[in-house]
Amino acid sequence: MDNIPDYLVLRLNGTSFLDRREEILSIEYNSIFTFAEFKMEACRTLRVKYDPKCRLFDKEGIETFEDDLNMLKSHDVLYLASRGEDFDYSSVLNDYDRKDVLGEGGFGKVYHAVNRETGEDVAIKFMDISHYLTHADQIEEIYREADALQKLNHSHIISLHKAFVQRKEVILIMEYAGGGELKDRVEEMKDMDEIYARFIFQQICSAMSYCHNRGLIHRDLKLENVLFKEKGGMIIKIVDFGIAGVCKPQEKEKTDSGTLSYMPPEVLSGEKLEAGPGIDIWALGVMLYTMIYGKLPFYGDTEDEIINCIIKKKPSFKDKKTISKELKDLLIKVLNKDSDKRLSMFDLQNHKWMEMQDEEILKSIEESKLEQEQEEEKK
């Protein structure tokens, strides 16, 4: 072994933070280890019987082989599976102290947790797959969230620290965003002024543009899936790529998932089931309209009424609240029933409303109010 570290931290596979067997393996620089000798020394250090089938894993659960030894650094942690068993991810999970439940979904729960060693706040999502083990499509759907998040690195997308399978659960350890849902913020404020809403909307669009440029669509964009990083703050994080799909040439995939009120007409009518960026663009329009008016643009008392409204009716702008003509133009274009005529992400981000100065927006709102008053006088 070249580049031998001073020492390594050895832990027995499957032990928790509280009952962990941990020893320091000091390595003499004049010692020359074969990989077998290295494993024998690890067993001796942890006082377990040597078994030629024993295995070593790093903190991520990735098995360590002879070629990996040169990459080790002092203080690195290795887990010894003394009987040759697979890595036990409870070793990782038990490093975290679970706090309160952040949310519940169709597949399981999300907890706020704290790393006992570092004090870092994280969110841990437990997804029960016990009822889906015989359905390949549903299992694939569960794994999408981990796969999608691991490919993304954006300031407004929740980051994934670790993802693993433990017994009949998929477990995701993610960045913590404790500021609450955008949905709750909208309900608290009743409606948002254009400048406030635009600041948040621009962040969401930036994140989704990043995704679309990489051939990834979210497919379940909604107010509930946008979190604030901190309470009272205005920095957002997009979460829940659980049904995200990769949209690349020759790799179109069908979609019938998503939340009904945010689904575009072409999907609900069955006209177009291929997953594409237009699905997210429509959802962005629904989100922005709801942020501005405090209510969904398309609604009904039953699913059939909601579907009929989305497919056939135009969004209403006849409200006591007056908006700028630029915002109205943007909403009309992103909520276009014809997906081929709907704004692209590029055109959305470069729309005049997205680039106007705050003072220009306020002036445009006043002009719209004056026009409305003049129209009322003519009646």
C-alpha cells in the first residue's frame, strides 16, 4: 500500500451511534499490507473472529476493495462486515436523532432529524415499498426521486445526501428546509403582491429551467412542493421529485400522474400523454395565478367539474384585485390550452413581466386600474 494513512476509524457493521463498537486502526508506515492482511488486522482490532469472506464498506455503504485502499485518508471511517454480509444502513440511519414529522404522503413519512455527531439538520423520507414489491412500475416510480435528486445541483432544489434501501423501505436523507410550504404562505397572505410573488416565482423558474435543460421534468409541481429554507424567509427549495420523469429524444414516457388541479388539459383529455416540459409550464402558471389571486384558476366541486373547467374554461381575471397587463399577458400565455402555443421555459424567463423593474410593475398596475375605472364609467 502506498500513501498509507496514519489511522482509520473502524466500526462494526450494523452498530448504532449509541452502541457502536468503534476502534482506531493505527497503521505503521513501514508496514506492508496485502488486502487480506488489512482485513485480518481490522478483525483483530475490533476483536472479532477473522472470516475470509469479511468485507469492508465506507460511510456511504460502498464496498471497499484493494484498489481503494490507496485513496483512504486519516480519520476515514470503514465498516467491517465480519461475516461477509451486506452493508447495514441502520448504521447510517442511527447516526440521526429523529424529531418531528414534516409531512406524510402516499408512500410514507418525512421527518426532521439531526445528525448526532455534527448537529446538522436533515429531512429523512421513509417510503414504504412493501405493498409494491411485485409491481415493477411502482418500484421504479419510487426510485425516481433518488435518481432525479442525485443528478441535480441547484440552489433552489433540495439536495440529496444519501439514498438507500433498508428492508422494505427506501430511505432518503435530504437537505432540511424548515420554513414551511409555499401553499401555507399563500393562505396566510390571502394573496401576494406582484413584486413579492415574482421574486419567488423567478426562483422556481430558475430551478425548473435547470431541470429542463438536463432533460428532466418534475411532473408534480404545486405549491405544496415548494418549501421555504427558513421561517419567514423568501428563499425557496423545490422538493418531491418522486414522479419526476426523464424527457429526452427517443425516451418519451407516458404520464397520468400529478395533482389534478395542476394538470394540463392535454393530459386530462388524453390528447397528449407523453411527458414534456409543457406539463411543468402549465403547473407554473397555475401556481403563479394562485399566488396572485389566492385561489386556483380552475376549480369545481367534483373531479369531473375540475377536469371540465381545465379543458374548456379560460382563467378569470375579473377580480377586485387589479394586476399589471404584463402579468395578465404572461398568465394567458402559460395557461394556453394548446400545449404547442404555450410559452417555453426560455420565453417565460424572458417575458417582459419577469424583467421589469419594480417601479414599472407598480406603474403598470396603476394604469390597469385607471383603464378599469374608465371601462366602468362607460357601462
